[in-house]
Amino acid sequence: MDWKITPVGPLGARVEGPDLREPLTPAQVRRIEQLMDEHAVLVFPGQQIDQHQQIAFARSLGPLDLGLRKITGGGAHRFAYDELADISNVKADGSIAGRDDPKIVGNVANQLWHSDSSFQRPRAKYSMLHAVVVPGFGGETEFADLRLAWDTLPAWLQQRVRGLRAVHYALHSRFMLGATHYTEAQRAAMPPVEWPLVQTDPRSGRTVLFVGVHACEIPGMTLAEGRMLLADLLEHATRREHVYQHRWAVGDLVMWDNTTTVHRGRWFDFAERRELRRATTEEVQASPEALAA
Ligand code: OGA
Ligand code: MN
């Protein structure tokens, strides 16, 4: 396997060599998993894959996650697979969504630091995002390493948060952004889930500070104190020295581990087209009890 691996920052590595149009061999799957355990983000440049090849690639790495579609049903979309998320400011008919289109709230919410589907059980493991159309300016994606976040957390804070859990709720980020259009049924359709704040990554054995914008409450603390602690921890986790910023080129496929990183999109002009496609695997067999560090 003659792949060229080049680290790109405090986390992340560029992987040149594989052709993701072709099915992965078992040895290649193992190699990618090992590289993910080490780097947490992998950039595969110049991958001219179609939606079928992207889904096949993702399926070879685990069962696919439906994200919010699991609950809401989703509605009309442009792809042959419900499992392919349309990460774009484009409507099902192919036209650019207006700034007041409900879809744009999702684009803005993606600009808050988060881990995909941390509000569900199972949560997401790998996300694989492929760039089809990129804007002329902005629209980068940033990744922060939650293992580094733990390693660099001051000892008194490590002591304070060990054993705590956080409640993750799907609509918290939407409410933060002022969205009010959700019905009672929609609000109730996504019951919150709890995850330990401090986890042991079962694959690498490293300790992870599992924070992100979906975390909205700490059981046993007042809402105000819990939210403040979560905000402080997220601020620490996303310090620049923990971050890799990816500038997209068409054909890039970027893959990240949602259990060891958080990510966010950066500003771009919503009047310009930005089209990416995401496939996501579910984390297999992680009970919150087993993860607690
Ligand atoms: C995602 C996501 C950020 C971006 O696809 O899960 O958060 O930059 N994307 O589009
Ligand atoms: Mn995301």
C-alpha cells in the first residue's frame, strides 16, 4: 500500500495514493482505521467520486447514519440515497436557497463547533464530506482535537469534570440561532441523550473531552453553571493550537472521527453556491457506561 501520508497540523493528515472510486480491500480498511486513530482527520485530495462510490466507500467503514432524517423523514432531496446528506445552500430543485429558507439555518448551525449526531444514540463515528462546488471565498471547515483538549486541560479542571455527564439535544443549536418554527412533536421526536464528558477512546486508549454545541446541560449542576462550564471547555478545546483548517478544493474528500474531534464550517456568502455531500457511519457498540473514563 504505497500511500503518501503527510500530517497537516496538530491533527489531520493528507493521504495520497488511494483511488476511492475502487472498493477498499480489508487491508485498506484497517489502514484507514489506524490512520484515523492516529490523526483523527484524513484529507483525500482529488477524488472524482460519484454518489454511489461515496456511499460504497462509507459502507465499507461501518453502518450508515441517517442523522436527523431518522426522525424527521427529511423530505425531498437530490440524491439516490437517504444516507447522503446534502451539505449545501442549494434546494432540492437545484436552485440556491434564499437567506430566509429554513435550510439555511442548518448551514449556519454547521458553523458552530459540533460533533455530528452527538444528540443521538448511536452517535456518529466517521463523517466523510466530499466537495463538489466550492465558493470563491470562505467556507473552510475547521477541526479541533478533543484528545489534545483533554491532554492540555489544567489539572484542576480535569479533576472537576471527571465523572460528569452532559446532555446533548438536537435542537439546542437551532434555538441558539433563534429558530422557533419547530412543532411540539418535532421537539419531542428527538429526546436528549447523555454522554460522559470525559471518555476513553476504546480504539486508541486516549482520553477525550467530549464537548460541542449540542451539549446543553450537566446533570447535577444548575443550568447556568453547567452551560458556563460547557462553554469554557469548548473554548479550551477549540484554541487555535488544537485546530486544523481545511480549505476546500473540488474533489477533496475529508473524513473525521466524531468521537475524538469537533468541527465547524466558516463563513461564506450564501448568495454563492457551496455544495458538499456527507456520508456518515454510526458508532458501533458504545454504551455511555463503557466510555466513561
Ligand atoms: C458537516 C458539517 C461543515 C461545513 O458536514 O457535518 O458540519 O463546513 N459541515 O460544511
Ligand atoms: Mn457537522
